[in-house]
Amino acid sequence: MPTSRRAVAATTALIITLVCLASGTAPATADPPADPSATQAPSGRGSDPGPDAFRDMLVGQLPALPATAQAAQQAQAGRPATAARAPHRTHRPARAPHGKGTTDDAPASAAPRIFTGLGFDTCTAPSLDDLKVWRRSSPYGAIGVYIGGRNRACAQPRLTAGWVRSATAQGWGVLPLYVGSQAPCLDPGPTSARSSRIDPRRATATGSADGADAARAAGALGLASSSPVYLDMEAYTRTGSSCSTAVMQYTAAWSKAVRAAGFLAGFYSANAGIADLSAVALQRGESSPAVADVVWYARWDARARTDGYGVLRRGLWADHRRVHQYQGNVEEKHGGVTLQIDRNAVDAPVAVVRSASTRARRRQLR
């Protein structure tokens, strides 16, 4: 049954209020995020235990982030960039989104590598020969690859540290995706029956474990500090508070573990996932548990832009912190090579590969 706008607004308001209670701050006066029913998700059920149970589950259970990460969330402002088939640009801004970073390849203040332009994601990493052809003949300059997770559905016979180094050397910006535990109220889909879902009683513990696993997977592929890792939370129906609570608890714990390893915490979702994340992010006081550094939102509206239309307010994740999956499950042919892809507009961090000297030092330590 479709969720009414009134129910969506009530749930959003409740999440915001409870985040305030957990952080000891006053509720923000900003408008609520866009109605998630306006988004077009790629892929309903859920029970609502009532506001008292929701409060008991949420208050105090979203892990607090380091102050540097909180400051980064406070600094999100300005107009979001667009990626409407503009020339690809990759650069390193003067300042990193947050100061957390402990890997040995770069200082803690190392800036991320930002890509602005068009990208695509595909189930299995293509061959390097195919990537070389697409780099020359396609409009794309970034590629999303699935690096791990208990719900990753695709085999990755080619995905190694060498593949990542070579793809980056070809000029690709790599967007690492991790398919962890999914929402208890996951929408029906081809693989939903087999998907491992979040147990609300263990959401925080599972998020911590999955986040540590995501960091290990990223490190094994040679990704350096300040690289993003994007949590893939597939579409779910926001019909009640218990599912939203479990997803946000899991995501906050996952993000904390990823950041502890020196990576940026990204979040991919559609509809309810982005609405729930936005509700939390609207509270950006110093002690507010903002849950993601970068957002990758799925709205299949054929608009190759990252302006957040129908999904995100202007000030949320607006400073080189957005990816928009604007079309999915399309077949494209460039230079004689055909791939099935999802299309994305990107204005966000991409992977940074560890330097040769760092790789040599790590080999010596083994």
C-alpha cells in the first residue's frame, strides 16, 4: 500500500525529534526532505511498533561520529554541481571532508579525489580492454564496482588491486560499492528472497561488523585513505518506524567503522533510504549523528544532474558529495563493446590508489 504524504512527514518529523533527543540539541527549523514517493526507485511492507518503541530503539543508539566528521556535515553548503555531459574533471580540493584518516599512505588531512562528470555502474567489473575502449569512445569517466558484502550478487573474477590500479591509470574514477545487510522491509525483487536482512535487535553490531569488512575489502584492493566506500542499501518501503530505525542504526555503525579505517562513508539508496538519511542529516548540530559523507541517490528520471531534484534539499551533501543514478538497466555500445549499465551523474569523491612506495612498504612488513 503506498505511503501517504502525511505518514511520511510524521515519520520524518519523529526521526528528527529523536535525533535531537539523542544529541541534546533543539530541532532544526528547516523544511523536511522531499516526499520519497516522488522518486523513481529501481526495484511494501513493514510494521510500525508505535512511537514509544521507535524512541526506545533509536535514542542513544546511533553512534556519535568524530567531531571532525560532524564539522564536515555542518560545512555542507552551496549549490550542487551538475554533470549534464560536461567534460570530465578530476581534482583534489584544498581541504578534505573530514580529518579522520589513519592509513599509512597519506597524512590524515589528505584531500579526496573529486570527479565531476558522467559515470556508470555494472554488475561485474568489465575487462580492462573493454574499459580502455569505453574510455576512448564513451561519454563516461567514472565506474561503480561492487567490492564486497554478504548480498553482492555478482561474481568478480577480474576485480583485483591490479585491476583498480590499471583502471585508474586509464583515467577512470572508481566508485567502490559494498552490498551489506539489507532493510528488514526490503522491497520485493529478483534477489530479495535470498537477501540477508538487518535484524533490528542487532542492527548496530551487524553494521559495525559489515563496516569493518567493507574497509578490509577496500584495503585489499589497494584503496588509500580518503577513498569513498558506498554502502548499497536497496529500495525499501517506509511504512513504519521500526524498519527506518534499524536501517539508520545499521548505517551509522557501518559508517563509523569505515571512517575508523580512514575511508569516507558513502550511502546509496532510493526513496525511503534517502528520506531517512536526510531526516537525520537535517540535524547537524555538533553532537548530531550525521550518517554519511557522500550520498548516491537512485531516481530514474533521465536527468543527468546532481541537483537533487525531487529527492534532496539544496544544502544537503551539496559540496562535491552527490552521485545521481538517473537511469538503469540499459544496454550501451561504444567502440564495438556492449555493456549493460546503470547511468550516473557524478560530483563526488572517487577512489585514491595507494602509491607504489606505500605498496612496497606494506610488502616489506608482511
